[in-house]
Amino acid sequence: MKKVTLLGAILICCASYAQEFFTSFEEPEVFPGDYTDTGDPNLAHDLENNTGEPLVDFAANGEILGFNALYTPYDSPGTGLTDGDEVGVTDDPPTGTDPYTNGVQGYQISDVDGNFILEFDPLISHSDAPSFSIDYFIAETGYEGDGTVNESGSDRLRIYVIDFEDNIEYDIINTTGNDINDLGIEGQWINGLVELPGFLTGGRTFQLVIEVRCNSAAEAFFFDNVFFNGILDVKENHNTFFTLLPNPATNDFVIIKSKIEGDKNIAVFDALGKQVTNTIITNDRLDVSALTSGVYFIKISQGMASTIKKLVKI
């Protein structure tokens, strides 16, 4: 997958009339304390909200963007988030003199002992000039390594946007290959901005993704003021055209039912945005026998309708 590095914020657009999608993490309820993962730290898996603990996931609500968290282990797995860590929606700011940039809540990721991936809802753009934005704060401390190996002591932060049509990733920030301490980006709120490719027949699908690898509570990353601005095609909600069953998938196939007729173009992406399958099905049955256990995103295109569904393979 080609990578294009641009420091800044991002905004996304579509065609019909001006509308904004955003989150400053003010809508989710705040719960004090640590988040404890109940999954297996040796395996990549979706993170779920736990009762009475900080929220790591949030469902979209109108123009408020939703987000979903995932965990992937080191090559030699550690404890992950099973020991309880400060991750998720919080009202605890980075420092007493560095409040959140929009409201009083934000999203924190720290002491992951593995890789924490935060994915925002994919958006289909029909705009000539889409763009996206996010504010981020990196705590001042002694970071380790240069992030080039998937192991403890190789800290990294990456924020990027996936363009699913062109199979390109646009970096907002990617510290991989550098010691974070050498970049002069700690202890301050930074806002990034990047312009994305414009109109494509059928629309372009973009997704904002945050990846953090760290192994200490002092190695803390904070996020706020995620903003998507543009002209959005809201004539029809194509997500309601398609049904994906069973989900989670426990068999070698899933059924994709549609309200319209015609062949379905299917592209399957793993949790890191890598395309693993691209095929056309003439019926409702999609073979997923080659997929290993984990979280995937299924892009379904049929006629003028297009949507993305999340699939969990067990």
C-alpha cells in the first residue's frame, strides 16, 4: 500500500449539501478508573466496552462520528490491557495547564503493552476537495526505540487516513523510524490538516485511524476535536441496503443480503487497512474460509450503492 506523509489535520467531504461530521468526545459518558481488557492478550481482537469502565467504543449518533478500538499484540505478546490501563474516553486532561481543545473530554491511550488501534467510522465522499482534522497531545517522558519493530520498547504513534479506492494511506503523523523524543512534538497540542483526493464516480471511502504502541503509563497520548467537513451525499443511507450474516462469522462463508439486484463487488480489508480479498459475487454467499480470526472491514458495492460493514471472524 502506497503511503503519503502529510503533517496536519484532516477533513472529509461528499456531494449534495454542506454538512459536518465530528467528535470532540463530549457525547460519551465518562467513567473513572482503568479499562481492563477481558480478551486474550496473545491474540488480535476487538475491544469491547465494559460496564463502569472508560468507554473505548462509541456508536455514531447523527453527525457525531463513531469509533471502534482494537488490540494487536507484540510479536512476543505481553499483558496487553488485561492488567488495567488508562485508555478510552476521559475528562482527565494531559496536564493541569493543557486542557482539551474542544470541551472537557477527550480520548487517552497509554501503557498498552501492545498495539492500540482506534478506527473512526468510514465515510463515503463525493466532494471535489475533501479534508480531515484531529488534535493530538503527546506527554513528555522518555520514549523508547524508533517504532520499527513490533515489540516492547519500540514506541510509536501513527495517525492516518485510508483511501480505500486508491489503496493509499495518508499520514497525518507517523513517528515510525524516529525516537519520539527527537521530534519536538511532546507537551503541546498539535493540530494537523491534510487535503484528500477529490471526486470519483461512485464516491471515495475514507477512514481515519490512530495506532499507538507503548508500554508505560507515562507514555500517554491524548486526542480531541476530530472534524470532518464537506458536502455530503445523504440522499440515501446505503448501509441499510445490505445485511451481513452471521456476524461474528463462525463458518467458512457469510451471507450478504441486498435490497437491490445485480452482482456485488466485494473488497475485504484487515484491521490495519490492508486489502486481503477483492472479488465479485453473483449471489449472496461470500467465501471467508481464507480469513484468519480477527476483525475485518467488508466494502460492498452494488450498482450505485456502496457501504462498509465490520466483520468479526472467529
